[in-house]
Amino acid sequence: MEQKAGAQIGKKAFIQSIVILFVLMMLAGVLTLIIPAGKYTRLEVDGREVIDPASFQFTPKPEYPIWRWLVAPIEVLGSSNGLTVIVIIVVLFFAGGAFAVLDKTGTIRAFIGSIVKKFRARKYLLLYLVSLAFMFLGATLGTFEEIVLLVPVMIALSYTLGWDALVGLGMSILATNMGFSAAISNPYTLGVAQQLAGLPLFSGAWLRALVFIVIYFIFTAFLVSYARKIDQDPTQSLVHGEDSAEREKYKRMEDNSLTEIDPKQNRAISFFGMFLLFIFAVMLAGPFVPAISDYALPIVGILFLIGGLGAGFLSGAGGKTIWRGLVEGISGLAPSVPLILMAASIRYIIDSGGITDTILYYAAEPFQNLGAFPAALVIYFLALSIEFFIASGSAKAFLMIPILMPLADLIGVTRQTAVLAYVFGDGFSNLAYPTNPVLLICLGLTVVSYPKWLRWTAKLWLWTFLVTVAFLGLAVAINFGPF
């Protein structure tokens, strides 16, 4: 059976997320029955709404019947946040569809092949560059699930260079995850979270770029150290002996299967590269140009779609293949729509029951006693914990950000720092937990078991955790903003 293009949400992961979000919706509904209603006064400061921390008072409980808990995912579309939800869903479809077209037409494979052809004789330089390319895709375009289909290509490359499946996984999906977590302009987590937090889109990129550089050096030091061990002694591979069949298969594989490129694909790569430059220009200009800032996310989505479709036609693939890739990419992301709506409805239920400000009032005092840095760590750990149950970064953002941002305002943590803590917590745990479908799919393509994967990556997770905690401390110390 032919593998569908683009990101495909597995049935098990979808059902698991639906069940968890439904339980959280019902829990939110129950809270509206038992927690008294209350209200803070909102003030407008520098063009944005903030809470007056001394203004809380209890209010009469609004009429909110139980049956409305069940229709909240639909009602949320008509709420004040409804347009934001719709825009984000459409942009996700545009980006996912475009990437699926690039995948279906072979343009992504051709792009990797061109890199391999150029650097085949300098394999460690190639390892650095490929890792950087995948990290950069994750950090800037939010690429993650889409890389699953490229994992077999990178494993083949790893074996042809004398390494093993772990190095192949490392320089593809693990590198992408490192970049996805050290997000410079990741639209799926950072973009959604900043939009919900009312921050200028992709603002604060200078600190996140510094995070990216530090994480890149830590990650490549980890990966190159392991690859050199295998070069010196192949028995040092954690899967030595288990992958003998794979080694034989790739030893017989002809090099041109990775490096042979249709000239038409070069035009397709150049065309999409031009649109990537446009996308990066919008992302960079967004925080500084108010006219662009409000529309940056939909502009990025449209540019992504046009670039992907145009590259598909230039690749020489037939229109049928291109439209099929587009449909597969959009349909693969379709299950994310109910997840996003259900996640957004949890805050909507709490708001409709009049208890949002009461929860903030009761939560603010212990957080204030903690101080800003411990409070930022709490947000980090909260995101790490919820990631175990809900893998979707966008759905988690809709669940957490609307509740965390007013809390951050009350306890003196800047919204930008709270978003940074959320992005760290959402990202770095993606390939650590056995509940993440992307990890399970990638391991299923190899002889690597989950315990061996955890054993291999444990030191990397420890170092990234320590570094990200240090960066959160820096963010708190400098009042990382603009607010």
C-alpha cells in the first residue's frame, strides 16, 4: 500500500487525544458548577488589555446549562477568538498541503539528493550540514511530522556512510525536533502561542536564535561523538548485530538512487526556495511593520501554498499527482481540526461559566510567592506534563496559552518568557515520550527499540534541559519582551 504524502495523524493518537480533551472539557464544565464566579477589571495599557490585580470581586454565577458543554467546540467559532481559530486552521492546511505536494512530487527527496551528491566525500561536513538543514526547517517552518517520510532516506544515507540507524534518525527526525523546540519562527507552536498571547508575531527572535545556535552545537557534538565511535569500532553501535540485514541491503544499494536528480527538480527547488525567502522576509518584518504583523500568519500560509504548488508543477509531475498530494496533505491534517476546536473550547467553557478570573485569583497568590523564575519553570513543567497526553502543539497552545497568559501578567513573568517556556516544554519532550506517534513510527522503520532510543538520547535530553532552564533564567532576568 502506497504511503500517503505529508503528515498523517494516526488513528490511535487521534482517539487518545480526543478522549483526553473530552475529559478536560467535562472537567472544565464541572468546575463551572463548583467554583464561584468572579471578575477582574481589564485595563488598556499601550494598546493591549491587561488585568488590574487589585480589582478582583465575586459576581453572580451566569446561567450556563450542561448541554452547552457538549456544543462548546462549535460555539467557540462564534466567540471573540473564533476568527483566530479559523485563521490558524486554514494556515495549517495550507502549509501541510504544500509540504505534501513537495513530498509527492519528489522535490524534497531531490533536494536532499543534491546535498548528498555534493558532499559525499566529506561525510562529517555532510553530517553537520544535514543536521543544520533539518534543524533549520523545524525552527523556522515548524516541520516535524512531515519528516517521517524522509527518515528511510536518511537511514539509507547513514548506512552508506558506514554508520547505523541511530545516526540516520539523529540527523533527520531528532535534528528536526531539536530545531522545532528551539523555535525561531515555528508557526505551529511559537506562531500560534504568540498569536493567542497577543504578542507581535515572531517577536523576540534574537534570543531564540541564540537558543538555536547553542542547541545546534550541543546536538551535533552528541551526534558526531557517537558517529566517530562507530567509525573507530563498529561494535560500539547500540544496534550492532541487530541491523546486519539492513547493513547488507544498503551495502548493495547503488549510490545514484540517492543522488540522481531530474533537472526539472532543480527548477522546482529554486522556485520553492524563492518563496521561502518571501516567507522569511514576512516573518522578519512582522514584528516591526504593524501592517504586516496582523496578517503575517495568513500571508505565510498563502506563500507556502503557492510555493508548494508552483514547485510541484515545475517538477514535471502531472496535475493529477499534485492535486492528489494536496488532498492527502490536507486530509492528513483534518483530524487536527476537532482537536484544536476541543482544546479551544475548554477555555470557552470556563469563560462562559464565569470562573476564569476566579481560577486566576486563587492561582496567582502561590505563584507570586514562588517568584518569576520558579513560576516560569512551572509553566515549562506543565507543558512537559501535558505533552505526555496531547502531542499536538497547536491543540496544546489553545489549551494552555489563554489560561497561562493572564496568570503570567499577574505574577510578573513577561508573556514572551511564558511563551518561551511553553515552546521548550512542548518541543523537547516530543521524541522522549512513548506516547508520541511520530517517535513510534520512526522507530518502527528501524531495528531500534524504545528502551535503546531512550538510553541513547538520555544524555542529550539532560543537557538540553539544563540549557533551556538557563535560558529561561536569562529571559526572566532581562524581562524578555516586548511584554
